[in-house]
Amino acid sequence: MINKLFQHLAKHIDSFLMTCLLFTLLIGLFVLYSASGQNYSRLFGQFINIIVALSFMWAAANIAPNQLERVALPLYVFGVLLLICVALFGSVSHGARRWLSLGFTQIQPSEIMRIAMPMMLAWYFSKREGKPAMADFAVGGLLLLVPVALIMKQPDLGTAILISASGFYILFLAGLSWKFLVGGVIAFAASTPILWSMLHDYQRRRIEILLDPTQDPLGAGYHTIQAIIAVGSGGIAGKGWLKGTQAQLDFLPERSTDFIFAVFGEEFGLLGNLLLLLLFSLIIMRGLVIASQAPSTFSRLLAGSITLTFFTYGFVNMGMVSGILPVVGVPLPLISYGGTSMVMLCIGFGILMSIQTHKKLVAT
């Protein structure tokens, strides 16, 4: 009886992907315990976040891709309307207008767009079988630009980058011409002065600090300098769990969230980093395999975007901790403390599992 119940609950769970996720989440709990200063309450809070996130993942895995396709447009419209409400009536905190108060709680609508944006573009291009025309890509770019512009206005650069990436991957996988991509890079480079003037002061400061963090070692450059010291001091094998001096002596800021990779690198060294990169790579490869075997255009584009956006999460976080990218407030996926990010990531993995397992059901 119990065995049948387990088989029923796990019917839409991809075993390989799930195994990689569980190993990564377990590593995250170990690192968080150290990064939080052996704070049991924070560790328990993250454990609850994981349980909730895995529950959402299971729910998403049990929703057939064709049902997701039907709700893509209304979910996108709903998300954009919420972003407009944030711009008009949103709550301000720490100089940013990102939240919408519902009286009993607050929500951050930009998080909805992490799933709604790739679903919308995947739905749009699935309706244009064959080779889409340039006009189709122009419409797709406009659909992407609207929520990204609203999120940039909040301002929330980290979320805007991730949503931009998820939309760009859909455009690329749908067949966007390399000539257009090269032209876009050239146009971006030419418009750099204009874009620079549009950035907020703190965003320009982050880029300046990226080029030379020592110009403000106790201010804006402090995060980057301490993170680089932590990662470098880990050496080959690391200093050992709970023995990282940068983290344990409070030199490293935001060590439970954005800079948790520095804690991991200091305590487990290059070998630990390689293990984490291996797990991330296995997750990404499995996602790409699922995308390549997807039975429909919608599923293929959505699976590819979710997988490559996960890669972007990891690359941006590790890049900013290592000092090769500016600090933009992107957590390390599946490792950093936080509930919202964990839930949205697991919903994405649940969609991947849905695409894989429902494909098998259709085939049989």
C-alpha cells in the first residue's frame, strides 16, 4: 500500500534530476549552517523553505505542459498588471519600490515574471511553427521589454537581468539570427554612453568598483575584496567546515545570501568548488536533454529557457563573488538562504519534470 502510494506521488518526478537537486540542497544546508554562525533557527527556516519549494515543484511536475500553455498568456498579463500596480501604489523599502501590499501580507510581482516571461514567449513562438519572421522576434522583444523596464524602474537590477536572460534564451532557441545577435552587440556597445546615463548612481558605482574595488576598500568595494580574499584563501582543499576565518570572524558580509559561495570556497577550496560545479553541470545537462527530447515547440523552448536561466543564476553569482562581474544581488541557486528564490527555482524544475514525464505518458 505504502509502495503504491510512493509510486503514485513520484510518478512525475525525474529521478536523475531529483537526485542532483537533493545533493545540492544538502550541501546548501551544511554551508548555511556555517555561514549563519551555527544559527539553528536560520537553518530550520531554510529547511522549511526547501520543504515548501519541493512541494511546489511536485505540484508543477503534475501539471501537464499543455495546461501550462493555456495559462501562459493570462499569467503574463496578470504579472504585468501587478508590476504596473507596484509602480503606482507599491511599498517603498530601502529606496526601492518592489512590493505590493495586500493588507495581510506583501508580494513581489517581479518574482512571478521569472516563470511567466519564458512561458509567454514560449507560447507566442509555439504559435508560429517553422521559421519565425523578424517581425515575430520584434514582437517577442517588445513582450520582454515591457516587464523588464517596469522592474528596472523599481529598481531591481538582479531580477531584471534574470528575466532578460530567460526571455533572450527563448528568442535564441526560437531561431534568432546570428547576424541580429552580432548587430545587437554592436548596437549595445555604441549605446553604452546613453545606457550609462540611465543607470542609478549606486548601479554606476557597482561597475566602477568592479574595475577597481580598492578605490573604496571600506565602502562600496568591501564586499568584493572580502569575497575574493575568502575564495582565494581556501586553496586546493579548503580550511575545513566551520573553520573559514573570513566568515567566522564576520569579515564577509551577506554571507548567508549573496556571498555564500565565498564561504563555501574558503571552507572547501577548489575541490569543493569543482564538486559544486559538477552538480550544477549535471542539472544543466539533464535540463538540456529534457529540452532536446520535448515533444512540442512550447515545451522545448520553455525547458531550454528554464535550464539556461539556472545557468545564468549560478554564473552571475559566482562571477560577482569572484570579482569578474558587478554585485547585482543574485543569490547562488539552491544554496543561498531565501524562500522566494528557492520556490521559483523549484517550480522551474517541476516544469522540467512535467515535460519529461508527461512526454513518456503520451508516448505510451
